[in-house]
Amino acid sequence: MPIITRFYGIIIKMYFNDHLPPHFHAIYNEYNAIFDLNTLEMIEGDLPPKAMKLVKEWAEEYKVDLEKIWKTQEFKQLPGLI
């Protein structure tokens, strides 16, 4: 599973040819979560509240890029939060 970005100890990954709905994975220490690309809501797993806020903030900024990666299945690294 390609790593899309890393920031503040959070790793964002996306599997290609994965199940619907379109989504990405966020990993932070021992926590794992899946976020829906359409709503940016966590649909599975768990993250601490601060990490969840950072993931959502990042995903809002790069939502169009994430959707393109999902649709084209072309890997692209994205910047993290600064």
C-alpha cells in the first residue's frame, strides 16, 4: 500500500483496487482508521481526537488529489501539514 504522505507521526496510505466506498487509511502509532473520501468521516477504526482533527484538516486540503489518485490508481505523494 503506497504511502501518500506523513505528518506529525501520522501516515496516510491508499490501497489500489480496494473495496468501496472510496477511502484512505490513516495510521498513528497503534491506531488505524479508514476515512471516506466523499464525506471525510472516519468509517472504521479509531484515532485520538487530535490526530483525527489533523487528518480531516489535511484531507480537506487535498481532497481533489485524493479522489484523483483513487480514480486513476496512479500513485502520487502529497505534501503533509506544515
